[in-house]
Amino acid sequence: MTRLDEDIRLHRDGSIDYAYYLQRGRVMRSEQAHRLFRKATVPAPRWSLRDLWAVFPRFAS
């Protein structure tokens, strides 16, 4: 749905419901920030005992 497809939300006195649109914008920005942060983060490297054992002989000699 685009912005042109929906009616503007109004109060009973005919004024625009700004609180509704402010909250809606906050939610949309939060969702976008979460999506961008998920894409930007790199998972931490996982070390196994085999990887650590492969490094150990270098330190022992």
C-alpha cells in the first residue's frame, strides 16, 4: 500500500491525528535500524578445540 492509497487519520474535530503518525514513524525507523544493524554485524569467529590444538605446537616450540 502506498501513501496515496490510505485515508488520512483524523480526530473527531477534523484535525490530523499527529500522535498516530509520529508513533508510526518511530516504529518504522526502529524496524529499519534493526534491519540495517543485522546486515552490518559480522558473527564472532567460533573456535573449536581442534583450532586451538593446531595453534598450540607453535607456542610449545
